[in-house]
Amino acid sequence: MTAAMEMPRVQECVVVACGYNHTGDCHAFAITIGSMDHAHCRTFIELPTVQAGVDGLIAQVGACQRSDCRHNDQLECHAPAIKVGPDNDMADCITYDQR
């Protein structure tokens, strides 16, 4: 049996148009970060009038596809916590820091 690792939490999300954002907190169970060229929050869903996710739950980073981030080890995020913010029409991991 493998022990579960505590994943970093989404400390803050300022993307107000996301259905998982409830007053600055992300309420998805887990989020995925990354694409081939950017640190997008792949869990972002533009539904500003819908409250998705689970009240009382703060999201964690389930996976990070940005292997070039200094917080990434084997596609797992090892930052203490992350912040998500807007980038044009997307949501991005602001904690992303290229090696």
C-alpha cells in the first residue's frame, strides 16, 4: 500500500468568473495545472453565476503538467500552497516559477 501525499492547497483564487471560486476560495476537490506552453488552471470553468464544488472544501493541486516549474517533481507540485489568478481569458497558476 502506498501512503497518500498531502498535496498543496489553492491558497487563493482571484478568478471571479470561475464556478469553483466562492469569494476567493477554490472549492473543486482538486485542480490540474498546465498545458504544453502555459501554467493554466485546467479546472477553470467559466460559470460566474453557478457555485460549483463542495462548500467547506479548499482545492488541492491534483496534478501539474509543467515539468519546467521549480516546484514540480515527477509532475507533482511541491509548493507549500499555490495562488491562481487571471491571464486574459484563462486562469493561471501564479506560483509557477520556471527553472
